[in-house]
Amino acid sequence: MLILLLFLVLIAWALQLNHDRQDWPSTPGTARNAVPDRDLERLVADLRALR
């Protein structure tokens, strides 16, 4: 039982570390690897075309 509890605590600790390392909120429209979001570009172009 103690080993299971320790295992759960370690998992919770690791998840919290991962959460703290995330750079949120990220820049909208740009992924972490600086590749532009093509869907967002297409949506903006479509909305401009509707004007």
C-alpha cells in the first residue's frame, strides 16, 4: 500500500513539473517550432475575402 501511495505521489509530482515547464499561453498562430498555423491563415484570408 505504501509503495502504491509513493508511486502516485511521484506521478503527481512529475505531472506538476511538466505543467510548470509549459510555456503557456503560447503565441497565437505560431507553433513552438515557428511553423505558421495554415488553418488560421486560411481563416483570416477567407474572412478578408468576405468583406
